Amino acid sequence: MSVLRNQIVPWIKVLACQALVLAIVLLLSGSLTPGSLTPGTLPVLLGQGAAAAGLGLLLRMPRIWLLVQFLLPVAVVYGDAVPAWAYLAAFVLCALVYWNSASEQVPLYLTNRRTWQALADLVAASQAGRVVDLGSGMGGVVTFLARAHPAVEVSGLETAPLVVAASKLRVAFSRLPNARIVYRSLWDADLGTYDVVYCFLSPVPMARLFEKSRREMRPGTLFVSNSFTVPGRAADRILDVDDARHTQLHIYTL
């Protein structure tokens, strides 16, 4: 039931935002000078999309849903003008980027720079020798930590093909010998070789992932989750990050 809810709720928010903006457009079109605001024209549709995306931002929807909000009005009205191959190309591109979203219920969340620094401070304080980012996305955490701590081996595990390729290029151009991106599922990784395990996933896999960490990680090592808690287990420490989204790092000592 929770998986179904996670799939349906974003679409409910999308439709609610679109309906509200459309209602406002229709009200304005009836009250303004005729011709000054014509529903269905491209500028108005783009404005509707931007307004709906703004509402989505207020609702703290993931970035991919903001893009859906912005493009949906144009796609609905001008759908016949778009060639069929464009929809196929868009589908393939989304599949390559959001590979895990359907099967694992894990969107592509990107860690911000202030959280990078908070993690770097945590790695220094823990005197870690090996760190891994589970679901490393574009490799920002990996390259930042590797640059901040040249003596620490920093790995990123990712399975979205296009994201893996982009993050591998990022690591290659950074020329950091202690950074690497591995095409591997986090469920196939041996977490026992790491001193700090970091993840920014979703509520869905947290219970299972923490059980895996308890089985494999050594006593005294750290399991760090960005924003999402482990069900039924209080964090040993919560680190508040001074950023716009009020990020919290939930730190569990194994």
C-alpha cells in the first residue's frame, strides 16, 4: 500500500496544481480585456506550466516532477504536433537517468554543497579510511570528499546507466586517484569494508538497508542517511545542515 501511495501522490499533486492554475487562467481570461489573455496559446501554456512548477516547488516536490509540471500543459495541447520518436527518445532518456525510480522507489536526489561540507567534517571527525555513497548520482559527494580528504578512499555506487557514465566522466576529469564510481547495486555491495556509509534514497528501502548494514558493517562504523530515518530506530545523532531545505543527517553508530 505504501508503494502504491508513493506512486499516486505525486500525480495527485501535479493534477491539483494544474487544475488550480487553469482555474485562475480561466477566471482572468473572463475578467481582462478580450484578447489580452487567451487560454491555449503557447505563452499562456508556458505561464501555466511555470506557475504549476512554482506550486510544486512550494510543495517540495522532487525536481523531475517540477519539469513534468512545466511541460504538461504544452504537451496536452500540442501533443499531436510532436513526432512519435520524440516521445520514445524522452522515455529512453528518463529510463537511463531514473533507472531505479520504479523498481526501488528511489528518486534521483542530489546532495547539496553544504551537505557535502557537513559530510566532509564528519569523515574527518570519524577518522574514516574508506567511505561509500550508496546511489551516488552525479558523483558530487564522491569528488568533494575525495578532494577534501586525499588520504580517504571514496567510492560511489550507482546503477542508472546515463548517470553512471556522467559521474565516471566527472571523476576522470577531476583526476582524483582516491575517487571511483562503480556500476553496482547497493544490495550487491559488501558494506563491511567501509568506515562511513552515506545514502540519500527514500523511505522505502531504509529498513532493509539498515538491516544489511547491521549484518555487514564493523562495530564503531557509521551509517549516515540524508533526511530519511530508519523505521523503529532512533538515530544516535542528528546533524542539522544550515541550508535552504533544512537538511538533517541521521547518524547511526553500528
